[in-house]
Amino acid sequence: MKVSKYEVQFFHENKSYSLILYDSDVTAVKEEVGKRKITVKGRNYAIAVDPGLPKSVTELFESFRGKTFSSDKELLNKIELSSDKIESLSLTKKVFNVATERLHKKKYLESENAIQLRNTAFAQLKSCDPSDTENIEKIIRNSKCSPSVLFTIATQVDNELLADKIREIARPFNLKSEIKGMCEQISAHHFSKDLGKKYADYLENRFKEGAYNKILETQDLANVLTEDLVEFSRDPHFEVDPRINDSSTSESEVTKQEKELARLLSTNFGFGEVLGLNDVKACLLEIFKFENPKTSFEGHKLAEGKALSLIRQIKDLNPEVVIFDLRKNNGGSPYMVELFCNYFNGGKDEQVLCNFEYSQSIEESERDTFPTEACKLVSYDQLPERERILDKPIYILISHETMSAGEDFACHFKELNGSNTRVTLIGETTKGAANLNKLFDAGDHFKIAVPIGGAVVPYSSYNRNWEGVGITPHIPIQADDALERAKAHISEQRFS
């Protein structure tokens, strides 16, 4: 599924502004929008209210609520005709892939006035001396052109040094300063001092080579930086995100808990439903994310309760086979993995599943986010054998997108059962992401997630953990075909 948004950029009384219309057809607020929507080409959009916008501009867009526009061009023209105070109007429509949050395509439109201003600015800028920063700044300041328009002008000038100077001045953030902040955070917090320096040096060199000079928008830059860091480090836990101004820092703990609970309820605590596959007498449970079972809401550990209810449901149904589908699992808490390991594996003695090592001390307030206590397979004295499910063959479906705690789950189930055939992994080798990351402010406009530690497993099959190598399946096959292959294997085993 694809989602879209419009970014409207304009000048108002000699100041530059932007406003976002976000796709409300695919958000949780769809019902709230109702008649307050703005419809463009059959899709419904809501206004991202910015308190910094002039009152007259806010009122203008409010007047569009409930109205329908047949095209992007009609929306642009309506904005232009509705206010004589809005100048140099441009409209950028971006379409994103909802699964990856990566930009799919971009469409850019300008008003007639904006085109005239752009042409005038280009004529004044094209022959400037790249070293004459003061003059270039003056032209840009007086041009009433949005940053997007100025970046378009930069592509038209013949002198690349001049083009970069125009972009540098027009960009709403200091690229050099933001990259420097990211490099400092990587060097300071990566769990390996040597690797941290290596990755920071790589990012700095990419910047010096001009790899990011032509990028204007924070989300676009964040995407490219993330891809570069992940590709170079082979660590999917690196991530760069724009800093978004919101009220979360000033919210009370009660409000934060309410929002977190709403998120968990809306995602069913990361679980699908227990499905009966009658054709192979199996139960299937899809797990998208392992939420932390230790997190408490008013004294109740709801994620733990949800997991236990699903395990009881499987036990009550008494299937011949249990299938866990982790093909779309993006990780989460190793403590939820620990819970499942204990209910589907066991022994008379306690056994360590994994420990955690960090490059820095973990504060008490961060213990829910960053596990510090070792995960263990407890003895029958702590969790009786009769409460566990130990006599059912288990199939685990995995893909290249299965990562982090999802790999932790697959790793333990595979290794705990060793050479016996009770557990069968089917699909693709997993992503290979065993590290744990922490989010740091990298400047005024970006945050960066840096790997600060990782899991350490006791199995001889791995060097510390599965980082960079992933978990290999017993039966390799394309992820999309894994369930059908599992069904076929179950049938084969019955008749063998």
C-alpha cells in the first residue's frame, strides 16, 4: 500500500513557510477527519496544524475542509487564487511505500508567479562568483523562492561550485553541522570504539565527496544516510530520522502510558490470531513484534497476559503441530522471546539463553528498553513441565526481513533442539541483526540510532551472536512459499 502527502511551500509577507497535508485514508484518525477532510483525486487529506503559521494562512486552509479537488494542479490554483498574500507558491506531492516508508515518487508543481520569480532568480544567480557568499545570500533572500525552487535553480547553473553554494544557503539546515553531529554520536556511543571510528570516518568522507550535496529534505537525507550506514556496516540497527517537533517531551507519564497502551491494543500486542490449519492439524501464530512482557500498566503486564492467553489457546486446541510465522517480524524484546522459549522448551536445570553487553552503563529508567538481565530457560521447579508444550513438532517460518528479536527466537528454538527433528526452520536466511541501538540527537534536525551493544549467545555455532550472518533455515525456500512448504513437510513426515 502507498501513502501520500502534500508539502505546500510559499512566501507570506516576506517570510517562507511550509504546510503539510497528510493522507488520512490510511491513518488511525480516518474516522475523526470525517467532513473535515480535503479531498484531492479521490483521496482524503488532513492538515498538519503548525502553530507558527500566520492566522490568515491557517484560516485559508481551514476553509478548504470538506472541499474536493480533481487534481494537484486544481489544488495549487485554488490556493493561489484564494489569497493575494501568498507568493511563490509551490506544491510537492510525495508518495511513500507504507511498508518501507521509502519515497516511491515525487511530483513538483509551481504557480505562475513562482515560475516568474524562479526565472528572475536564475538570471541573477547563474553568473555569480561561488566565493561571493554575501551576494548570493542577498539574491536568495530577496528572491522569494522556496528552498525547493532554489534547488531547481542550482541544477540549471553550469558551475558546480556555485550550484553547491546555492544549495548550501537555501537548505533549511546546516548539512555539515548535522553530519558532524552524527559522526560524533557514532564515535562516542558505538559498542566498538574501532568500528565506531570506522563508520564515522566513512560518513564524513561521503560528505566530503559531495554525496549528500543535492539532497534538500530531511526525510530524503535520513533515508540515504540510513542506507549508506547499513550497507557499509552491514548492521540494520543503524537508522537516521528527522527530528519532529511535537509535544511528547512535555507530556505527563500518564499521557505517555495512555498512548503506548493505545498503540499496543491497536497492534494486538504484536500478535496475529491463533489460526487452525485443519488440513495439516496444526495451529499457526504469526508474530510481527515481540513486545516487552515486563512493561506494566496500572500494575497489569498486559503484553505478558496476551502472550500467555495465546499459548493457552494453542494448548487447549491440542494441535499435532505448532507453526510460528516470523516472516514479517521486525524484532522487539528478548524477554518475550524468553517467555516463548520457556513454554515450548525445557529441562530439569536452568540454562542461560543469552546475555547482553553494552558500551555504556544503562540507566534504571532505560531497563525496559535495553535488557540487562540474562534471558534464561528456567527449570521445572520454576515452570512445571505440565504447563509447557514439549511434545509438539514446531515449524518456524523465517525470511530475510526477520530480524533482531525475531532472529533471537529462531536461534534459540533451533539450537535448544540440536540434532533432533522437533524444530524445523523453513524460508530464507534472516537479516543478521543482533545488536541493540539507542537514539541520540545528532543536531537540530536529526536523530541517529547507534548500536550500543548486543546479545551474546552460548552456542558454538555462533561467534558471539548472529550479527551479519543471520539464522539459516533447515529447509531453504523463498519466504512467500514457506507456509506451503511447511504443510507439505508435515504431510511427508506423517507418512514417512
